[in-house]
Amino acid sequence: MRVEDLVRILEGEVRGKPEGYVKGFSIDSRRIEPGEVFIALRGERHDGHDFVGSALSKGAVGAVVERDLKPDSGFIIKVSSTLEALRRIALYRRENFRGEVIGVAGSVGKTTTKELIYHLLSHTAPSYRSEGNLNSQIGLPLVLSNMPLDVSYAVIELGASSVGDVARLMEYARPKVRVITALGEEHLESFGSLEDVIRGNGEILRDFSEDSFAVIPHYALEYYELPRERVTTFGEGGDLRVDGIRLSLKGTEFLFWGESFSVPVLSRGIVDNVLAGFGVLTALGYDPRDFRDALGKFTPPAGRMNLLNFVNFFIIDDTYNANPPSVRNALLTLASLNGGSKKIVILGDMLELGEESPKLHAEVGKLVAELGIDYAIFHGKHMREAYKECVNYGGKAVFLDKKEDIKDEMLKYMRDKNIILVKGSRGMRMEQLIDRLGELANYEF
């Protein structure tokens, strides 16, 4: 983007030398790259205006600010709202993008599905996707602002914690293909109810035109009014479904359209992620069977059902986050594995579930017992409910309040090819436990 175009888009007061080209945009002065423009956002803990000088000294060509600042180098554009400026840039880039945009929303599996769709499409044409889980009211505009205009496909993620979040993101996302991965209990503290979760994620289907396509779970048809000919459903009863699912430590295998597929991810949930990806492929005119080899080379994002082999035992790292649907998937995956080794689960709290939290945690404890998991360790104040229910239904379990105590308890099970699933909400920092178990793996048992 030319600097003069940026000045025109933002309609702000300019100081310094607004000339040349902009390589990209950043809101983090620590990661600024030469040629980028720094956008000084005000946060709860930090104010980006305090780091403008640092960003310019590291090679930023300019900065967008709300204060009267004089640049030592480059240029300054003063605006009334830097967040609104970021959104303006995002909208400009989106309006000038000539490729196809695929948007991904849903209660669980968004980032994995987004990465999978990108992985498959990148085998056919130049593609772009949002980095990590940049799916918020700040993250997605930043993603769109840095979107290259010369790629064929852009895969973006739309996150939500309340009704209206996705609707605001849709103002500048405007995807042609709209994906809902799943609908379930998430962020109930802010959403309020499962009905609002359904309504909020359904905002990705707004302004559905004759050029739009939807890829949704089959059960979601009852929630949204859509032209059936422009909708592809997946899962049980859906247009796209699989047979013969087999899980092993090598990954997940299944039959699709009469042919065998495999993906090196140990997860029952990955099947729906794959089917959502296949739905996108068919909407764009591709045959999913042509992507069998590409699927076999997919690697999931960190902390999403990653299998770690410590020789004497295995860890399934699903620590990135947790809500009831994702915990159910992880437990069903663990229980479905065959072999003589023990299956152990370490579960931290599922956060942000509001008034439903005790009930939903208790349901997890009951499921652990019903699935016959050999041993469960529950951690966090909410998981006390799960522990009590698990024991009540005959499960073998313990409640431990400190991670150090969990580490000591796990010394008994880090042997004999046992499989240990670790999961919890982001705020529980369960990845710290995996680091400690990894350190212990050097011990001889």
C-alpha cells in the first residue's frame, strides 16, 4: 500500500514525511518489522502511544496515533480513534481483495478447521490465513489489514463471546464461504445461554446472497433459514459424512465417498473439521478426493490434540482451551483407543460457563466414569464438581489443588506406554503441567 493511500483512507492530521510504501501493519512494537506502520492502540494494561518511539527506531515507516506526537523519523497520522483507523484499513484491503474469502465461526475447532482449510487450499493456489487465533474485534481487522491482495484464497476466523461479536466482524470480513464448525456450550458467562451461542455464531450467515455458500453441521439446519441449494452439511445425516472411523496413535482413518483417508491427528473431532474443509472444497468446485495426500500431511496447531511420545508413555496435549464440547471430544477420543496401556486424564477447569458451570462440570465427571477411563485427576475449583460426580458413578479419581501435587501423582503412571490426556481452559495454564511432565521424562522408572 502507498503511504498516500493510507493518508487518504484515514483522513487524519499528518506530520513528518508521508511517502513511499507500507509493508504491513502492527500493534506490537516488540514485533515491528522494517517498513510497517505501527498502530498505537490503548489497552487495559498498556497504551501503544508509549511505544511509538520504540517502533519507529526499529524501522517502522510511520505510526497512527490519537495524541499530538512529533516523529523523529517517518511520519505520524493523528486520528480520533486508532481502533477505528485499523478497521478502516481492514475494510479498504477487503474491498480491494479479488480472491475468495472463507470465514470460520463456531463453538469449537475454529482454529484447527481454519488451518486445515488453508493447508488444503494452499496445495492448489496461493492462499493466506489469519495467524494463530487472531479472531477478535482487534485481531481480525489486523489480519485483513495485512492480507496480501495477490492470493487466490484467504481463510479467516471469526471469534465471539457474546451476541453481536460476529456481526461486527462481518462488516469487513464479508466471506463468500461461511463455515460453522460446531455449536455447543461456550462463553456462557457472556453469551448467556446456548440459544444465544447459536444466534451469535449464526451471524456469520447474515446478508447471505446468491453468491454465498454455507458449510454447517447437519443438525444446524434447524436453527437457520438458508437456501438449501447453497448449503453443504456435514456429520451424521449430512451431505458429507464418513464411515469406519478408526483411531490409533498414528492418527485418524476413515472412509469418505468409498475411499480411505487418513489424517495424522488423534481426535474424533478432527473428522468434522475435515468434513467442514471438504465442504469448502466442494463449494469452490474441487473434488476432496484430490486432496488425500495433502490431508495426510496436515499438522494441527499447538495444544490441539497433539500426541507427544515420551518413549515410556504418551501425552495428548489438548491444553489450548476447554469447553464442554471439546472436553467430550477429547474424552471420547481417549476412551476409543485400544491396547493394554492405561488411559489417564488430567482435567482443569472449563472457565466462563456462568451459572451452568456446576452442572456442566458434573456432567464431565459422570462421562469420565461412564467411559471407563482408568484414572482421572481433577484440578481447579470448578472441577471439584466433576470429581464428586466421577466418584459417585464409580470412577477412580482424585482431586488435586496444586500442579506440583499432580506432577508427583503422575510419577506412578509415566510408564508402561500409558496414555495421558491433559486439558483445561486457557486460564488454567495446563501447558505448564506438560512442561513439568516432560522434564520428569528424563527420570528412569
